[in-house]
Amino acid sequence: LHLECNHAMATARILSEAWTVDARHVGCFTGGKVAPCESANLLGCLCDEELHLVDAGCKEPTRRVVQEGDGVLTFAIDHSGLNACTSHRSGLLRHFTLGEKIMLARSWRGHE
């Protein structure tokens, strides 16, 4: 039995070196709101307290709106797909521009 285990482990190492990853499934939604934006051909959806922007053509998340240590709770995307407003755990509202590079445009403190 001990020899079989060693042989299986040796075989596994050879297989892992012989195979390469061709494609991989990536999560882009863990529950909550999904917002389509037809003019920009994208879907906005929440994934692990980040806003993922999913390209409807390739069906993969291509950009993420995230603030380190301050999870996104909800969001809205404008009709053109160029701006997003997000609400965060800290109580801040944030406006992001959604160009090639996502930029924080402004933050507001919510009332108590």
C-alpha cells in the first residue's frame, strides 16, 4: 500500500507538469443586485463586496470597483455606463468614473 501511494504521487507530479490551464471559470456574482447597462454592453454585479463590471460579449468580469477595507454594499450605474455610485460599509458614498481605468471622482459622508 505504501508503494502504491508513492507511485500515485509521482504520477500526479508528472501530470501536473504535463498539463497547462486552457481556460478557467471566474466568479463574478455572489448575490445581491445585478444592473445591466445596454449602451455599454456590460453588467454590474456584486461579488465579495466588490462591484464587478462584466463584459456581456465575453461574459467575464473585465474591471472591478473596489476600495481596500471598505466593502461595497450597493451601487448604481448611469445609462451610458460611464459612471457608478457606490455605498460602502463605512457609510461613504463614492462616485467613480468607469473609463479604461476606474477613477474615484468624489466621496461623501452619509448622515447618521
